[in-house]
Amino acid sequence: MSNDNTCSYRANRSQVLRIGAAVLLAALGLIGLVIPIIPGIPLLIVAAVIFSTRLPVERSAARNRIRSGLNAWDTTKLAGLRAARNVVDRLR
């Protein structure tokens, strides 16, 4: 396994763990709003903070898109064009 794949795997694993933790805390927070034994509001706040933070890999990818002159709209258009091209290729 090359170094690039290892870094990508670690970033993906870290992102999955972070999202899983945020979902778990959000679920506990919602349960805490119904059952007052669990502090619901602080758990929802922590889950929101975890959801709002990004991994360094995502930040560097966004930074590279900005440096290359692509904004979010251009990136969305390119993704749409790629998806349309894939559909046309499958129909052929």
C-alpha cells in the first residue's frame, strides 16, 4: 500500500469516526430533550461543533480548488457534467 493510499485511508477513517461520534451525540441530545436524565442541550451543542469542524484534508482540498480558480459553482457544474457524461456512456 502506497503512502498516498494510507493517508487517504486514515483521513476517511477519521472522518467516519468523527461523523459517527457527532450522530451519536446528536441522538443522545435528542433523547435528553425528552428524558431529562441526560443533558440534551449540551450534547446537541457538542454534536453541532463536531459537525461544523472539518478535517485538514478537506480544508487543503478546498484551498487547492480556490488556488486553481474554481469556486463552488464551477465545482458543482463540473460534477454535474461528469455525471451526465457517465449516464451517456452507460446508454451507449
